[in-house]
Amino acid sequence: MHFSAILHPALMAPSPKPQVSFTLQALYRTLDPKPQKLLVMARASAAATIQDDAEPSSSVQLAVAVDISGSMEGVKLRAAVSTLHALIDELGPNDSLGLIGFSNSSKVWLPSTPMTSAAKQIAHACLDRAKADGGTDLAGAILSALRVIEASSERRKHVIVLTDGQPTAGVCDPDRIVDLVKKAKKDVTASFFGYGEDVNPDLLERLAQVGSGRFHFVPGTEPPVEAFAAELGQQRDLLGIDASISLTTGKGVKLCYLPSLAEVRKKKTGIRISIPNLLAGDARSVVFEIEVNEDAFALSETTPWVEATLRYRSVLDAQEYVNDTHLVPVIAAEKSEPVVDVAREFSVQRLAELVGAVTRWDNKNEQEKASLMDFVQRMGLQSDPQIMAGFDMLDRLQHDLADASKRRWTHLASSAASKGMYERSVTGMGVAHVYSKPRAESILRRMFQMVKDDDKDPEDAN
């Protein structure tokens, strides 16, 4: 099947324009002329702008708020502090960091400061003095972090909030907290770490969505190095935020499947799907299914079956860009061989949905799992590492559900893992190596070594 893709920016800005291509591709390049259902992939691909990983070309501005309420005492706080020490060491003099501690109220330990050698020593000392006590003023912590970071001239401004509990001080109503953050965040992105089994995952996921960031579930017994490395890696490579794909179908064509994990909004002429932030050298894909009838095949050979529009806001110049593309089929006597990329993206997407459904599993889900396994085999993808890691994750979660002591943990892990798989950013469950981005992978290796060195008993070194 031949596809005609037209790419043109809606706005031209004097600063460098992100190099982002946008395409529509179906599971088959040529189709036989009969009513059928067809998988279609919309993909936004950003050019790699960073040449040398050892020399980051983009500085980042971070503000980290860490929960020091009484429930964090012990292994949780030690693990969090150990990871933050490694994060500080990973930052350079062109990067800035602010630190906030919060319990019954918030306290700025370190205002936004370039991470010179002297500043790093101060930041390390702030963390070493952290003591756990009191309740959890989550709203106050987020607003404090936003105030710390908002004065920066950097375009890449990111807040990370780590908490192990539900709000018990200050503003406690979830809807009010979300509304406060929505009004205050401006051009800042924000991610949230739910540490341990007492968190409110629904609230943290909503806050991450508002902040154009991510929600990570951290069991609470190990330093969340993978997730912090992923956050820093994303900030290094961040190109576009507030990204979405709009779809409009032609005559005789209707949408019959959209990913359940996506935020979808109906429009007068179609639908709009939110997608994760665009990163340099990375691709963001959404696979959907269309159903075509006789009317679609009766159209002109150049009439699109699907028209799509990509919108995103560049962190390089804060301008919105618009890329358009469309799908025009090529009809032949028989279908061609399937396109592997489309089959792979669909398989991981469906696995993410099944992982999210593991706590309400029924016969229908079991049938869908078997159907997906059959599809993977027919597409020749039974050795694909991301797909196999997804099936393995699903099996482990199903196994853990049978253990009453792990049930709460499994509910939290499945929700976070399904979203992470869908966004190709899983940072836990032992699958980071197959989903991590190149930048995050290198950061992760260094941070793991830092944490390992930090945890060594001084007597062991003698």
C-alpha cells in the first residue's frame, strides 16, 4: 500500500524548528477490494539532535519535592535519599536543582541552584539532614516546587514529587489539589512517584496527566533509580509537549478501535488523542483500527481514508507546530505481507491494556490474551523482546494476584506498568532494559553505580 504523507509546519519561528516527521501506515501496503477491518499506525518521529551522550547539549531545570512524613521513616527515606544523591551527582554545572522537603508543611531546602561542585556539596548536605516526621501536605509541596522553578529562564523545567501517602495536611481534597496544580503549573512539566502501598494512585496519575509527566509506582524497598534515570533522560531529550493526534475518517470508513489507555476527546469532525511528550531520536505511535465498506472502495484513487494532524508545543521556542498526513490505500488482487512495525506497536499496545485489566480479569480477557498470542505468532514476532517482556509481566502479575499479601501491591503495579508500557517508558518490574531510551540507559548505568557505591559499608572498603 502506498501512502502519501504531507508535512508542513503551521508556524515558522526564528529559533530552530524541531525536525518531526508524521506518517500513517497500515498493517498491509496493498489491500484486496472487500469490506474489512484494518489496523493503522499514526507515528510521530523526532530526529536525533544530540550527538554525544557524554556531552548533553541541553540543560535541565529540576525541582524535587521529597516526602519526609513519619511514614517515610526507615528504608523508604534511605532509599529515596540514596537515589537523590545519585541524581545530584549526575547533574552538571549547566543544570539547576531545587530541593523541597515536606510533611505537615513544605520547606525549601535548596532554592533553584546551578549544580557546580560547591552547590552539589550543599545539596548532598541538605539530604543528609532529612528526618521523617509528621503528616503529608502534598498540595503545598507541589506548589512550593512550582514556585522554586518558575523563575528559571530555561524552557525545560520539570518538577518531581515523591510521596508515600495520601494528603493529610493542607488541602486534602483530590479535585481541589488537581485544580490548584492545573492553574499554577504554566510551562512546567511534572512527574509523580508513588512510594509504597499507601499512596493514592488515582490522584497521582491525574496530577501526572495535568503536568504532562508520568506516574511511577515504587514498591518502597529499593532506590527508584530506574525511574529517576528515565525522568532525567527525558528532560535531556525533550522536544515537544502537549502533543496530540487528531483523526478524521472518509466516506465508508469508521473507527472501530482506539487504545483504551489514551486520553481521547471527541471533536465535530473526528477525535483527538493525547500522546506522550516528543523526545529527540524517539518515536511516538498510536495504533487504531478502521472498518471499511463498499463506499470506501468506490472513492477516487486519491481520496484519503484517514486524515491525521499532529500538534505539539516545542520546548525550543514555545510555539505550536502542526503536521498533517493522510492515508490513501493501494488496491490489488491480494493483500501484501504485513508491516512488522505496525504489528509490533499494536501488540505492545494491546499488552499494555491487558496488564491494566489484570486485577479485573475474566474469561473475555483470557480469550483476548490468547488471540493476541496468535496474532504475534502469525506476524512472526514471538521473539520480540518488548512483546515477550510484556507477556512475562502479565504472567507475573496474574501469579501475584493469587497471593493475598501481594494483592494491594499488584493493583498499584499493574496500573503503573500498563501506562508505562503504553508510553514505552516502563521503569520497573524488571523490564527497564527493553523499554528504556538510549539516553536514560546511559544515565541509569551511572546512577546505579553511584547508588551502589553510596550504599557500601565503609568497613567493607578496608
